[in-house]
Amino acid sequence: MHYILAHCHNLQCGGNFGATRTTTKVLQSGFYWPTSFKDANSFVKAYDRCQHTSNNSRRNEMPLNVILEVELFDVWGIDFMGPFPSSYNNEYILLAVDYVSKWVEAAATKTNDGKIVLNFLHKHIFTRFGTPRALISDEGSHFVNKQLDALLARYGVYHHTALPYHPQSNGQAEISNREVKSILEKTVDSSRKN
């Protein structure tokens, strides 16, 4: 067994193969035993020349990404859905989702303007969950205006806007929008009065 592994490992001009390629060479040579993969892995690890000459590529390295620590209700994504057919004079749904817990707050609204956003944030987010560290929205005029900027600046909330052609950067709100739309399609009857 050790002889077969050594021969298959160095089969092509003293090539230096990893455990998977060595096992493949063993199988292609017509040999098999139940622990061939495990034995090839142990052989390659113990083979001194392999350890000194192996090439480590970028994919073998650990990524050096900064891990952002976020607490519950620290980052909220916010977005409008609609217009929908009018139901009790409401045509829009204002939806906010917490990025950590995926908790969704939603309210039916008559319009989609900045005043509605201010009232929603105060009534449904700030007073119930505390002041968030960041708010993520699209670049709609209902989210990018002086009143909202003043409110967020007063509470020290960072406002990040998603690019118009890249709504995925507000991905959590977009996913929640799809889920709410799916639920509405399944539960609302044709009269739209429920």
C-alpha cells in the first residue's frame, strides 16, 4: 500500500501532488482499498518533500476581512412598497427590517412622503427599539431630505443610501419586501378590503 501511494504520488516525472490527486492516480492505476483516501492524505502530510515544495495559492489563505460587530436593532433597512390598489385609503406599505434579528416592522400608509417616514421612525423604531446606529434606504426623495437628515443627525444615526442600480445593498429590506408581497398575494381576497 505504501509503495503504491509513493509510486502514484511521484508517477509523472517526480510530480508533487496533493492527497486528492494521489488517490485519483491510485484509482486510475486499478487499485482500491477502503481507506485509500485517508491513507493518501496521511502519506502526503508525512511526505517531507511535499511540505517544503507545495505551492500555497490565494484560495488557501484566510480572508482578512474586518468583522463588523453589530448588536440587535443597531442597523435597520427601510423601504416603501407600492403603490397597491387602495384599501381603506392606504396605497403603500412602509417596511423596516433589522439586519441582525430580521425583525420586520411595517405600516400601511396613504402616501410615500418624508413626513410619513419621520413619523414611522419615531413611533415604530426609536421609541420601541432605541436609537439605531445606522439606517439603510434607497435614494428616494422620501428618504433623502432635510427633515430626515436633521432627525438622524440629532440622534447620531448614520444614513447609508443604496445606489439606484444596485438595490442589493439594501438587501434585507428587499428580501422582506418580497416576503410581504408573497404573503399579501396569498391572503388578500379579490375585494382587497381585508
